[in-house]
Amino acid sequence: MSRLEGKMAIITGAASGIGLACARRFAAEGASVIGIDRQACDDWDAATQAAPASRLHQADVTDPDALAEVARQTIFELGGIDILVTAAGIGEGGPVNMLEEASWDRVIDVNLKGTFLAIKAVIDNMIERRTGSIITIASVEGINGTEGGSAYNASKGGVVLLTKNVAIDYGRLGIRCNTICPGFIDTPLLNSVMDNMPEFRADVEKQVKLGRFGAADEIAGAACFLASDDASYVTGHSLVVDGGYTAGHSHGIVEMLGLV
């Protein structure tokens, strides 16, 4: 049997990148998938194997009424929500003295408040059914700071702690909540930042101990584990999936020793 057979999942940011990879993996594992994204997705039917119960809603995660309506429709049509993945996110930033207040607000609204609103939209149904797995998508930049990342890092650090609080508040009701902290993953969001900074890209790749950026499917695999019964005793956890980026610093010693 597939790991998510018969489960119902809502995934935000599902039209591209990590969200789309999660939709593809969850559908392959037997789940019905409801996606939410501001954008359309030409690959949605192929990604979800054109399952009749799976669809993509064009909505903004900063709109609580839109999220509540998607949740209401899902519960009415499919009976309940088993899994939530909050993959919607944007990347803007800069040092505080160079950061416009409007940019700060956009990042916090989408990355942190959007996560809060998505959880709020589904949590009552999970409480009623006394079951559920919530997987938030944070970042290694929510654990360690990065130059110029004030707004983004603050938003993702907030996601890490919000996740822990949800795990604390609802664990005795059968609801698990964990976060994935991806490293540098080859997605449209990452490339929109990196394409204009080749020297930064090269430096980051040097610090990734596996020697490459990650793939969105590798994050989807971690999300599938956390959504499944294999993670039935895992909650409040921050799962770092970063190719060893945060394991420590590299200073060229292994090259000197001929290990590369």
C-alpha cells in the first residue's frame, strides 16, 4: 500500500517548486491533493496523475477568506483534511537600513502570516477529527542568519517557532506539526535570486557538503515521511534537509588531503 493511501492533503504554493514536487509525490503515494497558489500550473494534472479529487485553486495565502473557502469545499466534498503543507513563500530582503517597509511587510505576510492563516483554515477540522499532520516549510535561514536576509530570515525563524507552538498546543488532540528547513534547493524562487549573483552561488555550492544544490523532489520526500504514519511519533521537529550546508564550515582542508 502507498504511504498516503486515502489521505487528503492541502498544499499551498503548489504551482511550482517545492509545493508542486510535494503535490506530485503525495499523489504518487495515494493521496488526494488540493493545491493553492496565486498562479496557474500547466503541469498540475500530470503532477497529480489527473486524480478526480485533486485540483488547484488560484488563491492568495494572505487572504483568510479564500483559504477558509478552500478548506470548507474540501471538507464538504472529501470529508476532511488529513495533511497540510505550507510551501507558499517569497524571497525579498536586504540589510535593515536598505529594506523598504513595504518589502518587509510582503515577506512577513506571505511567509509567516500565510503559514498561520493556512493552519488556521484547517485546524478546526483536524481538532474535530482528532488527527492531522501539518508540515510547514521554513528554511536553514530560519535557523542561521545569512547576510542581507533580514526579512526572509525573520519570517522563516517565525515559522520554526510557530510550528513548535502548534505541536505543543494540539499534540494531545492527535495533531502533529513539524517543519522542514530546506537548504539551497534548485527552484524558480532560488534561481530568481541566484541568477544575478554568480559569485554568491559558487560560494554557497562550496559550503554544501554534498557539492550540489538540492532538488525539490528531495524536500517532497522528507514531507512525505512527515505526513505518513512512519512519523507517527514525530512532532515539533525541525528537519534540516540541506546537503550538509549547516553542518559546519569548509576551509579547503579536504582538498589538501586529496579527499575531493
